[in-house]
Amino acid sequence: MNFQDIIRKKRDGHSLSKIEIDYLVKGISDGSLPDYQIAAWAMAVYFQGMDDRETRDLAIAMAYSGEVVDLSFIPGVKVDKHSTGGVGDKTTLLLTPLVAAAGIPVAKMSGRGLGHTGGTVDKYLSISGFQAERKYSDFIKQVQEVGAAVVSQSGNLVPADKRLYAIRDVTATVESIPLIASSIMSKKIAAGANSIVLDVKVGSGAFMKEQEKAEELARLMVEIGKKAGRRVIAILSDMEQPLGRMVGNALEVREVIDTLQGRGPEDLLDLSLVLASYMLILGEKTSSLEEARQWISEILVSGRGWEKFQEMIRAQGGELKDELDNYGLPKAQYQKEVIAEKSGYVSNLNAFLIGHSAMLLGAGRARLEDDIDYAVGIELLKKPGDLVQAGEALALLHLNDEKRMESALLQVSQAYQITPNKPQKPKLILDIIQ
């Protein structure tokens, strides 16, 4: 088979056969295809697209291009959750212990953050001693004994996607919906869960800015999962503003702990309860969304979720101190208020600018190899719908390097829009696709 013919075929808008896609994926993963040919094919896909069958075949071929996690040693229906990435999105940390306390095993592999969106593993690593790198046998044993484990993604998982994504990243082809869908679902399929809940973010702080495009992506991912024998539900959620009031790794962990103890922000709690409820349904614990939500709420109120969170952290080597010591989480040296220049209501809070500001402070990475500062970030004192007076603090920067302050301060100020009239409360859940 000649790969140049495959490039030409896709360039001219034709569908590739399963045999051609399998050949493509094999060449990407074993290194027999050079980067320039893969880049040419990716650009052809960017302009010509792929039909649903092609996209499914690509996702499944990539899923089996390397190691595939076997979770059969763990009893029960294994349910995974994936977010397409947002600002202040800490739902995995919150819902994992809640779902595990309900008897659903959560064996999750997560990634590190890049750009303005945070990474789940980075948040866990802000906890002293936490081990994200675990041997497969230890990973399985922990889920069997504790009910949950969250580890960093294995280096052998989906090698074809890893190489293809690196090429897409430098050739301006990341935004192709078929390539996004196949990339996400290949990793979810390879991770071994029976069922998957997808949180597809929509808005300024999300990868998908428009709901119509997000719905297209969600529908495609659900169909890929079904083709691979998984049960999948996609929830479209708002990311026009950050989720919760904390943005930054240790700050977000603290907010999760507060929420597990009944002191968290409403939007974070609501979204987490919705996602967790669907995980209970896919985990075959109940068929009723109302019953699932009541069950998860009872686990939260009883404190069992907080107990399970601590148990999981201890099992992975982490140490949480008491509340007066900030639970042992790192704290920034300096704080700087962002002051409102006029009175009114916060009508908009641009999630992208907040996420980018946190990255400027050191909470995120511009490149994968960059180091991050777990202590720094942004505390949002005011959010859309809140009344603010001129001279009042809108947000609080937590920083260790004062040289980074001015640019972050300016962007956070620009992220806030203040108007005379109180805005309508934004809708958190935009759509559900299953």
C-alpha cells in the first residue's frame, strides 16, 4: 500500500477504508511513516473532514496501537469520566470519592495541564507526597481495596495518538473535530472502562467556543464509544466563566476539600452532582437520575465522600494536614487584589483570560516540559450576578514571583465586565447527548 495514495485520496475528499486507516495508524505508531507525510494527511483531514465511520475506525485503531488497560480484575462496572478541558475544572477530584463511596470503582488515568486549562494530575500533585506514577499492579490493587485511583497516563497508552497529536500541534490542525474526537476516545477506550461520562465544555475558556460545534463533537464521541462496545453519555456544560472560585492547583484542591465538607461554590457542586449521578446510572447502581442525585447528595452530606477522598490520597502516598495548616497544601508568598474601577453587577467573566492569567502566574504550562508552581493562582471574589462597588476587590492573585504580577493583573481586570443591570443566571448544563 502506498501512503502517498492515501494522502491524495483524502486530499480529494474521498473516504478511507478501514484497511487504509489501520495501515496509517500502524505507520504512525511504529515510526515507518515520516512526520511530513502524516502532517500532509492531517491537513487534508482538516480541510476535507472525515465521515463518522472513518472517525470511528481511526479512534479504535489508535486505541489498540499500544498498551490497553485490563480492568477485568476489578469487580463491578468500571465508569470513567473525561472533561474536554476548562478553567477551574476540578470535578474529577470531587466526584471520584463520591462515586467510589457509592460502590462504583473508579480507575482513572488523567493528564497534565497545557495552556490556559488545568490538568487533573497537576492538582493532585500539589498534595504533599502524592504519587501519580504507579505500577499497574498497584493501580489495580488500590482500586480493588479503596475503590478509586487516579494516576498519570501510561507512556505506552495510545502511542499513535501521542505522535499524531504532536504533529497536529505544530501544523495548525488541532481544531479538526474528527481528529479531536478520535484522539479523546482512543485514550478512553484504551483505559479500559466499561462506561464513560463525557463533560464537553462550551465557551470562552473551552476548546469548543460554540455550542453547535460542541454538540457535533459530543455526538461523534458518543457514537465512537458505542461502536467500541462502551456506554457513553455526554454532558455539555458552560465554560464561559470559570468553574468555582479558585483557579490554580493547590487553590483548587482546597476548594474541593471545602466542597466535600459542605462549604463549596454552587456551580462546582451542581455540575459534579450531575456528572456523578450519570456515573451511577452507567455503573448500573440505579436507572433514575433523581435517585442517583439523592444518593450522591447523601454521601456528600454524611461526610463519606470526604473520608473516601482522604483514604485515596493516603493510598497514593499523599499527606493532608488539618485545616489550620491549609491541609499541608503549598501557599503563595504574596497576594494582590484586583480592584473594581466602577460599581455595578458582574455581567461576564471571561474564562480564557482568567485561565491565561493563572498560567502567567506560573500555574500552567506554555509547553509540556515547563515546570509549574502549585501554590499560585487566582481567587475569584466576584462572579457573574454579583454586585460590586467601585474600589472593591474583584479577585485575589496568589503569586510567588512579583515580576509576573502586572501582566496577570491587567488580564484579570480585562476579564471582568461590569454593567448597571443584574444579568440572568447563566445556564450550567446546556445539553445531554446519549
